[in-house]
Amino acid sequence: MHLHLGALVLLGSVVIPTLAVKHSDFKTCSNAAFCRRGRALAKRASESSSWHSPYSVDSSHIVYSASKSSFVVPLKSEIYPGIKFELEVRIHDDGVVRVRVDEVDGLRKRYDEAASWALTKEPVLASAGSVKWTEGKKDIRGLYNGVEVRVSYAPFKVSLYQEGREEIVLNGEGFFHVEHFRQKEGPAPATESQTVEGAEATEQAVIQEAKPTIRASAWFEGEEEDGYWEESFLSWTDSKPKGPESFSVDINFPGHSHVYGIPQHAAPLALPTTTGKDSYFDDPYRLWNLDVFEYEASSTMSLYGSIPLLHAHSEHSTVGIFNAVASETWIDISHPSPKSTLSHWISESGIVDIFLLPGPTAKDIFGQYARLTGTPALPAQWALGYHQCRWNYVSSQDMRSVQKKFDEEDFPLDVLWLDIEYSDDHKYFMWEEKNFPDPVEMINDIAAIGRKVVVIVDPHLKRVNNYPPYKEALDNKLLVRRPDGENDYEGWCWPGSSAWVDFFNPASWSWWQGLFSLTDREGVKWRWEESTDAVHIWNDMNEPSVFNGPEITMQKDNIHYGGWEHRDVHNINGMLYHNQTSKAVLNRQSLAKRPFVLSRSFYAGSQKFGAIWTGDNMGTWEHMAVGVSMVLSDGIAGMTFSGADVGGFFGNPEPEMLVRWYQVGAFSPFFRAHAHIDTKRREPYLLAEPYKSVVRQILKLRYSLLPVWYTAFREASVTGIPVLRPHYVMFPKDKKGFAIDNQYYVGSSGLLVKPITAPDVTETQVYFAEDQVYYDYLTYDTYHGSAKGKNITVPAPLEKLPLFIRGGSIVPTRARPRRSSPLMKHDPFTLTIALSKTGHAEGELYLDDGETYQHEKGEVVWRQFKADKRGRKGLSISSIDLASQHSDEVVDGVALTGIYSDKNSFATSMGQVAVEKVIVLGFDGKPSSVKNGSKELQWTWEPATKSRSSVLTVKNPGATIVQGWTITVE
């Protein structure tokens, strides 16, 4: 959720929100003084033929670390020679280059903790002596494993080279600038002069204002101190007690024509330009977490999360940068030439702390970023099922009724959700007793068949003393403070007058976690007793959303733990809430189970704590389409457990749109339907035929493919490679596909999906990028791509989602969808083998208990299935234990060598789970024999037609999912 306030009408204690939030309630660059200053600096640079950067490196004072993997050196500014800066360059053991610039001995300390919140640990630097440094007259160069970093002295510039190519350049255009802390100067004193000769006899003093002096830095910074010490927007004034402290830097990618990332924006995956000739957008991309009501489907406006990560791609390489900044940031994108991209980053506060990711492939970038900020958490398997939500299910009986209808109408379901109206006067944890008189019994009824309940817990606390969470936070001094640093901040949200816990204060962490405890424990005064381990959590409104705040959020001059202003930490705020709630659900009982916590706000590193979604979208075709791009963008920035609300939060989509949206949702990592309180009920069982049956089949398709999704999440949790893979990741040298964001692959499964996001479609074009055969997943019709790429028209009536298996893939599925995914635990598998042009195929299957952390102790099944040619015309299909061959790659951060056994207790419990069917597509010629060992098997054969593949179906092959076996086809 949710709508927020264009106006507040206070009737006693009642807050009535209106739906008239305007675009003008949110800033553009022209409304933010530091962004105006940054853009103006870039404009002066581009218009000047003699422009140069005033920053230079004092090369006479280079100091190396003991291991010579890093160095520090003074950085000087010719316009402020008395101000000290320090440059630090570090080389990590994986080739990442970290560039830091901070002010030294300034009037104040700059905020330098953003990286510490984002990084999982301090990165490992290159080993002693492995970096070869060369100090020249113009620059210092460091060479390490094929990556060379060059730091030019005057003007200051940092470049990253690979294979002789300059791939990333910092300050190549001279936009770099760090506004130092300074004292506020008063107005120039007036001067007194006498009247001129010939005036009246009575002498009269004339007071003249002093002529303003032109600042020596005007050529670079501009003539005016634009918004240095105070700034107003609408009715709010930002006091800016520290004065100007912004920094800006241009980052050029000389040989890369496409850039991706910096979510969250409703924009294409390949980011369009914001400046330069014929720019697509006029305003820079903004990173400032906000609750934006009915956001536009094409915009650079800030949304709910901010990840300052950018990929740059060409047919030669993929490189990237991660800019560890938590303050408001604007990014301009332009193309100085068709083959290059220039980005200009303008941030309000903090230090320069930029990680240069050398790649050189997209998969390398994912690994480098994951080693910095962590891999996505492996979710509970049930969390990959279908989630049903609306604002609001109104009672315990309503929840039971919805569950009953899902079962009666044969729709699988794993999770029912409760929005804010479950709570007593929006006091989270406190059930509204009239409509929810039996919450524990209700939860147990839902959990009886393996389902879960997700309950919303927002970060704002109602400011009343009879609400234990608020009273304890108040008494323990755990709340965000006003600018005076003494009084607690008061804002308005769903409960009316509200306070916010300051999760930057470490004392808040154990206290917050204690609220979720399922049993009494020492030090916990009050806990949520009416809860169970089947309850998981939804963190909404955690940007934070403040109805009466500037831009519907918290004012920038509020004070957090450590004395930092909210402006310094805003974009991290929601992640800390997400983190601590995730830990609370994890630690609420003795047997640790994987938590599910959905967050609306996020930052770099949030992937470690759970899922996100694209927020309060609208029920329009445009929002459906851009939601696909947004989820892809989230994924490449680490947030792979993402999805858009099916049907749109606002509006009443017609049946055709709702069907298409379910098709989109079924092929998103997070699959939830949600709706606004004013919308009509739209649970799928309410649809008329034939729409109801189509949606039922979509849900069953999702459940049959849960093994594929879970296996993809395991890979993401270890490598950082996203579950949904855009075209440029799969085919990095195919220029035609660099901007494709309306079709994508699911993990390493070989599944290619092209969702339909427009009305009245009966056919569509799919781009096949390679000289390979693709099989329609449902009909087994064949399509052949080409080495140069080919668009092929395929049928796409309403009941059919364009879904294909790439030749060379083996897809493990479960063909018996049940009421919830936990009930499928011991169901048999089907293996669909889609042979490549050369007659080969392979695939993977990963299983564990789907709920606990026993997989970290080796309680897993990880198999590889292979199909290889046998002689001239035969085929050998085998199952191999990957876990024994790659025991240290099964689980992120856990070495299972010496621990893993193929007879582990989980594998033993799955010992009777069978492979009930093997389907082979593309086998050349009718077989004469199909055997498992020496045993002849039952099989059927359908010969190929002009448009359809041959189909060999082997039933009951006598194979289990946990054992090795070989099936031979002659």
C-alpha cells in the first residue's frame, strides 16, 4: 500500500486521506538546489572550450599500504587550496577497484557509513605484492590480473583499463566536485559615504550597500550560493544546519552503448537518456525512496527503493560501478557517441565511495557485486507459490471463506495476506477484536494444509501510551529525533500521530526482535502472543512514508543515532527495518525457519533479507508492461526476489487484462495478486468462464514449475546471477538484443518467456538470438533461430502464454499441482528433455526441506541430468550427483566438503520420490529400444511433423530422483 495525502482533513482524531496527490508534490531536479548546482556545473563545462577540473593529485605524497594493495594520497583543489581532501584507491582480490575521496580535518565529519550498511564484510584486498604499481610523471598505474587502474595527477582522473581498452573513467569530463564544509558568512557590511559636492548645506550621510565580490570559484561553482543554507519546497523549509556538502562525479563508459540498473524507476531496462540531444527524458534519474501515489508508467521519478548500481554493456564486455551513497542522488545519462555512455552522479551528502566492477562479463559483475553486498537469500519454497492479498480481508471469517473458495474451485494457493485493517486502530501486532476475535485459530485453520499468513507491520507507531511497542520505544529512547536532537519526531501516517523507531540505533535491534518472540524470554517485556510460526511479515511504508512530511516522507534535518541527519541515511532507512524484521522472524523460536518478509523500500544489500515488489501500480496495460522491465532491473541489481502486483493495486481490470497479468505474475519470482480497498473483489475464482479456467491453468503451470524456480533461486543465492535473465546477460555479443526487456529466461532452465502486455493480441513476435531449436512448452511446436538473430511470429491467444524450451535443456517439473506447495513434497517428477541441434541436453534440480537451514549442514539433493549421443543414433540419459562433485558450491558461504553425503537424512526421506515420466523432444527417428540398465521400458513415439517436434514419452522408467541411473535409447 498505499494512497497517501494530498491533503489532511483532521476531524477529531480521524485522518481522512484524499486521492488527489499531484505530480507537483514531488521534486524535480530544478526544485533541489544541490541538483541544480550539479547540473549547472556540467553545463558550464560542456559550454567552455577551456574547461578543466580544479582537482589534482599531490603525487609527492603517495603512501602505500603494507601489502601495496592500496594507497592514499592528498587531493588538492585549486579553487580552495586550504581545504584538504584525501584520495584512497584499493584493489580487491577479485579485481574490483574502490575509489574513496573524503574531506580531511574539515569543520565536520562527512557521513561515511553507507558502505558499512551495504557491504556484508570488509572486502578482501589483493594479496601482498600482487599489484604492480608504476609511478610516472603524469599518472600512477596499478596492474592486477589483467585489470589496470590509472590515476592521472593533473587534472585528477581515474580510469580502468582491460585488454588495452579504457572501460570506466571517473572525472574525464571534469564534473567532479566535493563541496567542503564551511562557515556561513554574513552579509557584507554596508559602507558610509558623504553627499557629493553641491548638495544642500546640511550634510547627509548616505548608506551604500557593498558591491558583491565575485567569487574566485565562480567559473567552476557559479556566481551564486544557490540554496546553500536553507531551502524551501511547497510549505516545508529544510534548515540545512551543515550548509552545502554535496558531491558530483562524471563516470564515463567509453566503449559501452547501453547501461542498466539504478532501480527503482518505471523505465525501460536499457536506461534512456536524460540529457543531450533528443534525450528521452528531461529530468535525471532520482534515487530518494518515496511513497509515490499512482506513479507514472514512464518516468525518472524516485520510487520506493534505491540501488546505486549501474551496468554498462557492449559486445566486448560488461563493466559496472557501485556508488555507496545513501543521500538523495540524481543521475544524468547521455551518449556522447553512439558507442559510449556518460553518467553524471549528483549526491546531497556523504563521501565519494565508488566501486569499479571490471567484469568483464555480466555474470562476473553479478559475482563481484554479490561479494560486496551479499547474495539473495534462499527463500522458503512455499514463498514461490501464489500469494493472495487485498486491502483488506475484513475478518477471520472472510479469510476462511477465501481459502475455502480457492479449494472448492481448485486453485492452488500458498499464502493469504492481511493488510492494515486487521489491527486495532492501526496499532500493529494488536488484533481488531470485533472482526478478528480468534486470530490464532484462524491462522491454524489456514496452516492446516501447509499455507501461511502474511501480516502487515508498518514502521510507524501510534503515539499513545497504552500501545506497548510505542511506550517501550519511547521509554528506551529508541525513536527518531527532531532537528534539535532532543525531542522525538512526530509525523502522521495511518494511525494518525506517529513515531518512528530509529533502527540505526543498535539498542533497537534486540528490542524489536523481542516483540516477535513466540515464547517468553528474558529481557522481553511485551511480545506478540497472538501469533504463530505460520505468520510472516509485510513491511510497507518504510521509505518512510509520512503523510504530512515533505514529499510524503521524513524531513531531512531530523536526527538519527550518532547525530547523523536523515538526509545522510534516508535511502538506507527502509533496509534496516527490513533487516531487523527478518531477523525477528528468524529468531522468534528455537528451530530456525527461513523468514519471509516483504519490503517496499530497499537499498543495496536488501537482497539478503527477503522480497520486494514494484509498489502501488495501476491496473493498466502500460503498468503491466513496465512492471516486467522493473522486475528485470531489480534483478540485475541484486533484488531478484521481486514482482509486480497482479491486476494492479488501483483500478478494476477487465478479464482479458487480468488473465494476461496472471501470466506475467506466474513468470515473476514473487507472485502476488493485490488490490486497493476501493476496488471490486477480484479473486480468480470470481472470474467468469473461460477466464476462470485460463487463470486456473496458469496457476497450475506455476506450481508444476516450482522445482525450476527453486533451483534457479539456489543458483542466485550462491552466484548472485538473477533468477530472471535479460537478453544481454544470455547473449552478450548480440547487439540486436541489448535493449530487449519484454522477454527473458528463467534461471539456467532454458525456459524463455514472452509475456503479452497489450490488449487484443492473438499472435506476437519472439526474438530467437541463436542458431538453435526452441520448442513450444505446451505444444512442442518447433522454432529455429539464426546466428544473426531472428524474429518469429508465434500464436498468442488469450489462453496461451508464449513459453519455450531452449534446445539443449532438461526441465524437471511436478505434474500434480496440489492445494499448496508443501503438499507436493513427495510427488514424482517429469523430466522434459529438449535436445539441441547436436542432440545434447542438460539440466539441474535442487531440493532441500524448503523451510529450515538444514541445507547448510548438507541436507540436500542436487542433481544434474544429462542427455548425450550414444553411438550414431542412440541417446544416453543419466542422473549425476552434483553435490558430491561440487560440495563447496551447493550453499552460499558454506563448505560442505567432508560434511555432505548422498545418504543424508533429507535425501533418505526423498528416497522413494520417483521420476514418473521422461519426455524427449527432438530425437531423430523412432527408437527400437528404451532401457534402464537391462530392463526394457514402456514408451510411446510421436513422429515429427513440419511444425512439431518428435515426442518420445517414457512412463515409469524405474528411476528415483535421488539416485544415479542411466536410460539408454537405441
